[in-house]
Amino acid sequence: MISEKEIINGCINSERKAQKALYEMHAPRLLAVARRYAKSLDEAEDILQESFIKVFKNIEKYRGDSKLGYWMKRIVINTALNHQRSKLYLFPMVDVQDIPLGTDTDFTLREHKLNDLMKLIGELPDGCRVIFNLYAIEGYNHREIAELLEISEGTSKSQYARAKQLLRDKLQKDNDFNYGTL
């Protein structure tokens, strides 16, 4: 079995065998990341392909400060955001003071199947979906999201609140779910 260090060195030297090994090790998990930001599997596959091109081009810059998989995940997220950036500005993002917030602000989804939830998240409008993924799944805070997307923190917060409300509404309409507090 070839080690990760050997795979990295092989990729630095543009060895196809090493590139294939790296791809096979990480592609399924990274495709799942790309799917969270894309509207379709085809779009997610495009994001993944573009990400791997960036990985192979820049792997010599990988310093080993973090796990390779985490470094690659950041590339996929940034690629997906760049891919979505032009689309995000086509949709109006309202600031937090412009939207009504529900009184129930707890958001728990423990009772729901992951695939069903990912499908519902994928149906969110682009701006809400991207911010929901960055905040709730990737763990970015609203300040970081605002910097990444070049929006205000208030807009990030409002889009996250809107995403939660839309998910709440979808779950309440779906008889297959036993919704808790959302």
C-alpha cells in the first residue's frame, strides 16, 4: 500500500498513478461536499473536476499543517463558492432587519434521514443553500461567510434564518417527517 506522503510526492511529479490514487482516496467524500453547493450531480462533478485540477496544480504548496483531506475540502468549497458566486448575485439577499423571524429559533434535525435532509437543503434557493451549508455544515461563522461571499454579516445571518425557516416549512408540509423544533 502506498503512503499518503508517497502519493503527494508522486502528484508533485505529475505521476498519473499517484494522481489516480489521490483521486480514488478522496473523490467520493469531496463529491459529497460539492453536492451540497451544486443544484445537480453534473454541476457537482464539474466542481469536483475543477477542484482536482487545482489540487494537482497546487499540491506542492501543501505544507502538511492540516490533514490533506481538509486542505482538499477547502479547495472544493472555494471552487464551489467561485462557481456559485455569479449565481448568488442574481438572487436578492435581504438583510436581517428586512425579514420576519419566527419565534421558534431552535433548529434540530435529529429525527430525519440524512439523504432526505440533503435533498431538502439542495432545494433551497442558491443564496440560502450556500450560507446554510457554510454555517451549519462546514462550521464557518457569519463574519467568515461575509468575507468569503463579500456580503454583510447581517445578510449572512438573514439568509441563514431564511434557510432555517424554509426548511422548517418544508418539513412541516412533508408527512414523512416527524419534525421536532426546527
